[in-house]
Amino acid sequence: MAADPLPQNAMRNPAKPAASSGSSPLFRCWQAEAVRLREAHWGPLEDRIACQTALRQEADLTARILARSEWLARHSNLQTRLNQWATSARLALAVLWLAAGLAGMGAAATALGQPQGEINLSLALLAVLGLHSLTFLIWLASYIPGIQPGTLLSRIWLWLTHKLAHGPDGALAAQAFVSLLARARAWHSALGVISHGAWTLAFLGMLPTLIVLLSTRRYTFHWETTLLSPDTFIALTHFISGWPRALGFGPPGSFDIAASVSQGPLAATVQADWSWWLIGCVLAWGLIPRLAALLICALHLRYRLNQPLIDTDLPGWLELRERLLPTHRNLGIDRPAPDTVPDHEPQTAAVPTRDQAAILGYELGAGVIWPPNGLPAMIADLGRCDSREDRNRIRRLIAQPPAHLLLVCDARLTPDRGTRSWLEELRQTCPDLQVLCLDGVPSRLPAWQELLTSLAIPLAADLPQWTAHLGLAHHG
């Protein structure tokens, strides 16, 4: 299967360290899951440089998977889109919770908005606690094995996020996020945070509205019925009042409860007792259970997200094991070294240090003298790079990248994809890379200049100019 190439414009940006300091562990795992799903849907990405970057991490498969995904996500613009989706998700959640708070205020106004201020206690309780009780019981039932968790509020949140995060990879970001949390057994808790957070804000909007309306208007409360006896409402009121009474919101006495079933006038103190009792029911049976459930879900979500989120046995990551954790070992010398060494290869491989400068020849013609005459002794000579074996040797030499690297190219040749890939790899590895083009053919120089400009690699005029840039003396 052909590899899916990364966008050219993404390759122009130099890579940052694999472990981005601005990325949370959850975001990095989400990013890795998005890369895994993208490769599962559309084929593998070109990841040679990404794997080389990952191999510089500690010998841990999870850390290297995260480093590889970090590089691929950044250079395919997926990281930017994940950040955009996360921003849209936060905005959608804020809008949803704000709407819930306003809905709570509306529910309170509706419950007390009866003509002439005569409040049917049964309908008032149903207006402020009915839907809440039903959805709370459904949430509790979702913990029964075999019942899939899911709420209307969570679906509204995902839909609103999708509308706000329109553009490519929006569906991929959502799928990766849900898949990651579901595999970590944290999706249920995440849904709980969304739902209980909305209901908590609804009750936080409802309670002040009730207090303001009951403080500024006169209401009369009654139990209205055609079939039930007053004793039924006395028993029902005492049953409901158990938890509110513990908070100091007790109901009127049994005589006043029975009197409330009739349409006769009640004392103002009884109406006040019913008002506080209604507020206590909303507090005890509405706000406190939702707030407690919100805290439980948030703590469980935090606990689950602190567990390992990368399952290295999943398809897509399992295949990376051999590449990111190679199992081959060095078994020693299996044949004597050759008696002669090619004239373009340094007799002793120069291993540059982090603060040292180095020079490297790339696909130079046979007539080019190497190393260049007058090369200062403090500049490490990495030799010439003309084959795949040479590239592997150079990669080993610059495992600790030099501070400055000059790549000497033969500008009589036209740069191709291999040249671009090699320059990009060196650009990712070495912080200060410059290119010196030798014997340029006028018809081919523009191609080299365009390539170097697209990769943001400076072009050195000559070796003395480069050594002078480093503050070194050229002895040629």
C-alpha cells in the first residue's frame, strides 16, 4: 500500500521537540489515537523522520508512539485541527451550560406563573423536579450491565461541537476523542460531567429565581385533587420532606397540610412554610444530588485519565513495535574490515559534539576534492553521503546533532525528491543547517534556490564565508 505523503506546505516548518511542553498527556494520547485512526482509514503516512525522532526517546514503546504521533500530527496540520476541535468543544459546553442555567430560571418562573398566584403544589414539584428525576434515574440505570450510556445533552454537545468545528478532520477528532475515553472506561464519567454540570447550573439558576419571586409576590399553595383524600397528601408530604427537613426545610403541620387540600384561605405563616418547603425540595432533591453526582463523575474521570491510555496491542500501534523497539542486537564482528577505505570516506569517523560545527558532502561528483582544502581542524568531517548506507552512517553520527552543519551539494545535478527528503531530515535534526552548492549550472541553480527557500535553509556563498559566520579561520 502506498504511503500517504504529508502536505508539502507542512514540510516547510521545522519540527519542534517530540514532547511538546504545551501539550497535556491527554491531548498527546488523543493526538496519537487520531493518527492511528487516520492511518487505519486512509493508509500509512510517510513516517521515516517521525520514527527517527521517536527513536531518540527513552526505550519505551508508549513514549515512542506518542513522539511519532506528535511529529506526524504537527506536520500534517492534524494537531492544529485537534486544537480547533477542543476549543469548539469547550465553547459548545459553555453554551450548553449557559442554556441550562437559563432553562432553570425559566422552569422556576413557569412553576410560579399561575394565574392569581394560586400554586398547585403537585404541578409545581413536577415542573421543577419531574424531568430531573426522570433523567437522574436513567443515568443511574445506565450503570446496569448491558445498557449503553448516553444522554440527550451529550448528543447535543457533540452536535454543537461539530457545527462549530466545521472543516476537515472534525469527524476524525470526535471519533478519536470518544474512542480514547471509551477504551479508558472514562466516557461514561465524561457524559456524567456534561449532564450533571448542566443540571447543576439549571438548579443554580432555578433557586435564586424561586427566592426572588417568592420574596416579591404573594402566592397561595394548595394540593388539588378529585380522587385522593387529605391523608394521602399528608403521607406524601412527610415522605418527600425527610431529606429537606434534615436541611432545615420542614413542611407545615399535618393539620395545615390537610387544610391545603381544600380551597379555603390559609394563614400567611403557612404559605411561607410552603414556600420554604418548595425551595428545600429543590435544594435537597435537585441541586445536591446533581452536585454530588458531578463531583463523583469528575473524580472518576480524573482517575481514569491518569491511567495508561495507550494500548500498544491495538492494530496500528502493534505494527510499530518492531520499528520503534527494534529487537535486533549487535552480535559483534562477523567479518574482517576491508584493507582499503574509499578515498571519500574519512579514516576515522568524526563524531561531532553539540556545540561543534560539522561538514558533509552530498552526492558529489568524482572530480570534487574531499575534504575541502583548508578545512579548520575544529570542524568535524562527516565524509561524503552517496548511498543509503552512507545516510544510515550519518544518522548515527548526528544522533547528538552538531550545533552547525554545512551540507556541500553538487549543483550540476537537479535536486529530486530524495534530495528534498534528506535536506528536510537534516533540517529537523540540526538547529543550524546551511547548504553550499558547488559548480552550479545556471539552468539548475533556480531549482536549488527554490528548494532551499521552501525549506527555509540558508544558502552559503562559499566555505570561507561559512567559517567566518562561525567565527573560525579558513586556511585555504
